[in-house]
Amino acid sequence: MQALLPPSSNHLKISHVPTRITRLAPTRLAVVKCAYRSDAVHFHNGIGSSRADWQSSCAILASNVVSQQPQPPPDKPGTADHVASVNGHKTNVDLDLVPIEKLSSSSSGDDKSCSPPPPPRALTITDLSPAPMHGSQLRVAYQGVPGAYSEAAAGKAYPKCEAIPCDQFEVAFQAVELWIADRAVLPVENSLGGSIHRNYDLLLRHRLHIVGEVQLPVHHCLLALPGVRKEYLNRVISHPQALAQCELTLTKLGLNVAREAVDDTAGAAEFVAANNLRDTGAIASARAAELYGLEILETGIQDDSSNVTRFVMLAREPIIPRTDRPFKTSIVFAHDKGTSVLFKVLSAFAFRNISLTKIESRPHRNRPIRLVSDSNEGTAKHFEYLFYVDFEASMAEVRAQNALAEVQEFTSFLRVLGSYPMDMTPWSPSRGD
């Protein structure tokens, strides 16, 4: 397995776009690269260690707790070969604590001016928990470079977190699986652009759990180098969805420019600044303009002000479902009899008055096409699909448990991706942040 290392080159990978959209080779900041390896991991800002190092940190913590305790004499029976074990890892630290009554008896002497040493503090579950429970920042992986909307979503989901940029969606999944990050915040759908299918496929491929959601209003800006007027622009670059979301507004501004796609919005701003392109504008956030020294030529250029992206928060372990606040549950299922039983599956939720908020179908990669008949005669075939469903109920509710029990009768595969609190944060569309 390879380690997640900063990229060895400064080339920004360009997504494929049809017709008039061309390709670029921009530079970008150092981000986490996709790989697997079991040796040490390093980041540009100093974070990172192997998983074994994280596990052994419990033993280091235990040694700090007992380091100020009185050491037993070398000839004390039973201590010569004593080896402590914390979290399954051996350490040469002697965890033989001093009894409290022995400390009390030592203080009963004639010397009243010398107070007895305090008793050793007992280890708690907080001490033996993995990072970031020791006071460090929560590490949250996102796709893109600093200034991306995903970085803003990570900050909204986990305020004051340490955001870790990744060059691909799959890298963010791997960063959490390899304990390099504690959480990942990734987009799954946009109110204008629809579903991000890549992340739906990765949710099934990886074993992470959805532990929350956050909805982020998207506010696009037209950026350029200082002193450049929009009339001087020959092209505008950004993420393909951002270009599509601003197409009408760009036309209304009288910009007859070529629209070219790159991997992300903030990467477009970085590319313009790094290459001193005075004929090129970028569609990105106001924060990207601040980070890369660009000027905002136009603000709020999205065609629809109600432009919202929904992100999910991923973790290695699921959270415990509750009923004291609105919850949402995400599942994925497949069935062997085509789409004919889909009505029965959906009826399991309708009969229990459970509202569906999302249903998405994706081709079944293992069996994309299936013969209608069991025999090989004839040409009638249909496609095999996986169905992703979000519904408004907690898995702690009996009605949700009964609904999934009924769904399981009609499906060949069923998996709960997560049961998590709904994002109830109010927001209002506006033309400015």
C-alpha cells in the first residue's frame, strides 16, 4: 500500500468536457494524493502518522500519567519483569500505582509542613480514546483546494476543524479509513446540477458511515487578476457544474467567451493567479478571490439564487440513532426481479407515513444487463439497478425498523448507509454572502 503523500508535481488534472470546452494543465496547491501504504504518512502542515502510531499514542499517554509517580526500588519483588500493556501495545512503563492509603500514612509523621503528594489521577475513557479526543483539532477531509465550497461545508459542519484538501473524492474516503482524517465532508447533490454520482458509487464501495448532513448555499463570483476588466476576458474557467449554473448570467453580461472546465472552482482561481492570465476569468467563491489575490468583477452570477449543495459527513463508526430530534436515514438496495418490485418496496414506506426525500438509481456494476427470461433465447433484456433512498425517520423508531424488515423481503441486497440528524439550519437565498 502507498502512503497518502503531497503531489510530486504541480499539475492540476483537468476533467473531460464535450464540444467547445477544452482542457487545461493548471497548477495547484499540495493536496492529499490517492494511494495505499502502511508506512508513515506526512502532510505539508506537519500532521500525520501511521495507524500504528495512533494506536501506540495511548501507551505514550499512559506513560505521561504515571511519569511523576514514586518509582519502586529495583529489588521490589515482582517488578523486574513487569511490562505494562495499554490498548494491546506493550510498554516498559510501570503502571503499578501507589495505593492511596500508603500516601495517607506517610503524611502522619512529625513533619507537618511537608504536604503529601497528591494521589495519581485515574485513567479515564477520554485518556484512552484516539485523536482528536486529546484536545487536538478535528481533522476533516474534503475534495478540492483551499477556497473550494467543500472547504466551506467542512467548516460549517465542524467549526474550527483542520480541513485537509484531497485531490479526488476517493482520497477523502481513504483518508478517513486510514485514520489520517477523522471525518470527510463530501457533496452528494446540488439543487441545480442534481446528484454527484461518483460519490454515490463510492458510498457503496467503502465502509464509512454517514453521520450527518450540511446544506451550503452556493454563491458564485466572477474573478480575474487585479486591474483586468471583464471586457478583456477571452475565456472563463471553472468546474463544469459551476459553468452550467452561470451560463445565462454570463450571456447577459455580454461575455462572449469560451467556457473551459477544470477540476474545481477554487482550482480555477489558483490557476489564473499562478499563471498570471490576464485574459482569463474564473468562477469561484469570494474566499478563493481572497486566498489567491484576485478581484471580484461580478458577484452572485449563478442563474438561480436558490443554488444549494447538500454534503454528507462520513466517519469510521456510525452514531447512535435518536428520536429527540429529526433524523434522516440513507439506504441502498438491489433486487433480482427488475424494477417490477420497486412499487412494493416504496409502499413499505408509504403505508407507514415515512416521507422519502431522495431516490437515486445507479447501474449494478456486477450485473449491468439481465435477461428477462431465465433461458438464453430471445433478445428481451433489462438493466440491473441499485437504488439509493433517503427517508425522514430514525432507525430508533419502530416504524423505520418495520419498513426495512418489509423491504428486505423484496430485495436481494440491503445496506443502511447511516441514520443521522437532519440539517435544520435555516437559510435564505441572497445575492451576497
